[in-house]
Amino acid sequence: MKFSQSEIQPLWDEVARIIGDGVIQMRHRGEPLSADALIGHLERQLACATGVQRRILLGAAINMLKTDRRS
């Protein structure tokens, strides 16, 4: 199955927003910010998430951060 750029872009925008929100939440609480800490924060959100779409987007954000670290 192929998706066009116009179909994919809103999903990546939402994934980027989720990552940005995680950074803001961690900074607001005074937590040290690192890739590992952010991944942990998003994994905790994923464990509590009930909606399928939210779980998929959180999973994509976590995978993006993990992939960027390996590159």
C-alpha cells in the first residue's frame, strides 16, 4: 500500500507535536532531558493510552526517536 506525501505529512506533523509536547512537559517538571528520558516518558504515556490512534502515534514517535539514535 502506497501513501502520498499529502496523506503522510499530517501524521508526521502529529508525531512531531507529540515529541514536542513531551519535551515541554519534561522541562516544565524540571526533569533532565535526554533521548532516553524522552523515550521513557513517551513509553509511559503509551502504557496509559487507550485510543488506537493515540497508541499508534505514540509508537511512531518512540520508534522515530530510537531510530534517530542508531543513525
